[in-house]
Amino acid sequence: MFVVLFVILSGLYLFIINSMTNTLCVQREISDERVPKVFRTVNILIMILLTSTYVKVLFT
């Protein structure tokens, strides 16, 4: 039960972060060639955060 809830909320959280990243790119007028790098960096960092949170909650 916990795993399903965590995955659903993680997906929602990732979607919200991506929409905020898109807003940032539009407001700051980041060039089209740099936008994928920004998204890749943000998504990798968020996945590290979510994975470490899952591991911490799972083993405590």
C-alpha cells in the first residue's frame, strides 16, 4: 500500500516540479538549446531526492 501511494505522489511531485521548471525557463528566457539540460539536471536531482527518501522511509 505504501509503495503505491509513494509512487503516485512521487509522480505528482515530479509533474509539479517540471511545470515550475518550464515556467522558470519561460520567464528567464533560457535558450532552446539549454532547456533540455536544465530539465535533465532538475529531474536527476529530484529522482535522487525521491529515491533517498524512499530508502530512508523503507528502512526506518
